[in-house]
Amino acid sequence: GPKVDIWSLGIVGIEMVEGEPPHLMKSPRTVRRLICTGGRPALQNPRQQSAWLRDFLHCCLERDEDRRWSAQELLQHPFVTSAKPTSCLTPLIMAAQQFMADRR
């Protein structure tokens, strides 16, 4: 359901920041046990990220489905509402494309 999708969003968020999903080197069984016993996937170096990102991920990765934020609630989170417009990404994308073209 939607609450599982929110959990997945949190996992993808960690993967985007760190370049790999949490607990990559652990078996699926170990990961399930960690989560079931109160563990929650977390950033490896949380202090390197903004407080808003850390809180956003915390809201996504709440173990209790009833307390986990909905998509509607997450859209109102300061991490989302304070984001710059996507147009600011255009120069970065163009620079990355040029960099890749120059490497060929």
C-alpha cells in the first residue's frame, strides 16, 4: 500500500545520498530482523546532510505505519517546500553532459 511506498521512498533517498542502499552487504534475512527489532535504516554520515533531509528520511522510515507520514504530509515537509526550483538544475545537467561528451 501507500505506506510501504513511503518506506521505499526513504530507502531510495538514502541510496541517492550514499550511492548504495542501506545494509547492502547484509542478507535480506538480517535486514528484516534489524527492522523488526526496532532498527531503522539510517544515513552512514548523517551530520553531512541537512537537518531537513535527515528529518524527511526519518518521517519516511517510521516503523509504525500509523505514524509514518503520508505522501500528502511529505509534500508539506520543509525539505520539499524549501527546495529551489528545478530550473536551477539545468546548468548542472548541461555541464555534466558537456563533461561526459569531452571524455569521449
